[in-house]
Amino acid sequence: MKVRILIALSDTDYLERLSRVMSEKYANLLEVTACSSADSMQQLLRHDHVDVALVDPELAGALDMSAVKMSILLWDGVTDISAMNENPRIIKKYQRISAITAAVLEHYSTLPNNDPVLEDGAEIITVWSPAGGC
């Protein structure tokens, strides 16, 4: 199962680089969507849901939380975020993309598992044997 991630940043150059690298390098883990304005972000969230929204402080106020399982603030370390209503999850913006991806997945792993396959009554059975082989 891929994690559906929305990257919403007003810095279009950084947005393009981050989304391209995450899409190419982590294609087996992430399904990446990118937008650079509050209007495009709202339009996208009206029609679809995402697992993680990685947003900068400028666009965080326009985020529709009903379509997002978890939001993470991508913070540049300078912008004042003290006016934020809640204690957001924060990842520093200027670091290796692999570190950003790892932090996103780490934050996402803390959410309760709402896997619909398991909710439908599927059971997981584990078999152990001291003997090797098949």
C-alpha cells in the first residue's frame, strides 16, 4: 500500500525538486501530488483524500483537514509558527530529501491503523516451526 502524500509549498522551485525526487526515488512507497497555491490545494482536497499533507506555514491555514489523515508542517526554521492553533507535527525544510521522507513515514506510522482489509474481518495467522525448510 502506498502512502498518498500531498506536498503544498509556495516555493515552486523547491516544490518541483522535492516532489520529483520523492516520486522517482520512493515510487514504491509514496504516491505524490504537488500544488503551489491554496486554491489548487482546496480544489484537490474537495475531490480526493490524502494520507499525509506536507505543507508550508503560508498554506497551512487553507488546509481542509476533513480530507487529510495527518498534516505535517514543512518549516524553514525562520517563519513564525507560534500563531498556529494546535501543536503541529513539524519537519525542517532544508535537509536531505531522504531525511524528510523518513520523517514523514515515521510520523505516519504513529497513526492508528485503519486498514479496511483488516476491518472486514481478515485474520492474520502466524505459523512457527523449530525445523528448517519448507
